[in-house]
Amino acid sequence: MITVRRALAVGVVVAAAIGLVGCTTGAESEPEDSLDTGATSGVSASGTSPIVFAFVCADGSSERTETYTTYSAVWEDDRTDCTAERITGTEMSSQQRAAVQATDGDATLEELASGCAVRGSGPWVDAVTSAARAHVAAGLLEYCPGHPETDHLRDALAAWRS
């Protein structure tokens, strides 16, 4: 009887894994896409993992929000008001550390992640008018070089520096 239960349990796990692979085939992959599956494995995790965020964004003029797991999904929906919420991870990646250092204390990792998610607002469209904004701009350029409005931010930072 125990052998039959084990065989059924293995079959269910294999079927679920196949289903998950089918759901993710062709999906856009970004470093932020990893999920914390350690909690369901029954084995305690050791070591460190990079910090990963989800993005909770205002949905128009209502009080509703929408949650995203990739920057590109937020950018596609042209969101201008988002917050980053840590969903997993224990240590900053080297890119995250460099970005926070570039801000010279003027922004946290969560603030940079939130800033990377939005389009059409804040530093992505404004001029750099102070040293603090220059530090944040440098951090954003370091943390999210693939942002669709990077050229404007790079030009604004260069104008401030000149």
C-alpha cells in the first residue's frame, strides 16, 4: 500500500512539473523572475540568494493596484506609480550593490527598484537639478540599463555634470 501511495505521489509531482514547464516555455526571462520554492520542498535552504522584487502599481485613477513580476511587463503597461516589494532573496547582487553605491546614500535598493519599474515620470522625464537627483540617476542607470527611457536619463545626467 505504501509503495502505491509513493508511486501516486511521484506521478502527481511529475505531472505538475510537466505542466509548469509547459506554462513557462517561451516566457520572457529576466533575472527578477526567480521564485522562492524552498518553502515547499521540506528541506531547509542554506546560503544566500539575490533579492527579487514584485511591483505593485496603481491602476489608473482608482484605488486598485496590479502586481507585476518583471520590469518589461510594467513598462509595457506604461505605469507611472509603482512600489517594489521584496518577494525573495537575502543578498544584493553585484549589480544591485553597485547601483546603491552609485546613489551615494540618496536612494535605497527598494527605491531604485520602484524607480526602474515606472515610465513617463520622475527622473525618466525630468531634468537632473541637484546632486541628490544626480546620484539617484546614476543608480538607476546602473540598476536598470534596459529601461526604455534610459537615453533621456543619461542625457539629463550628462547635462547636470557639464
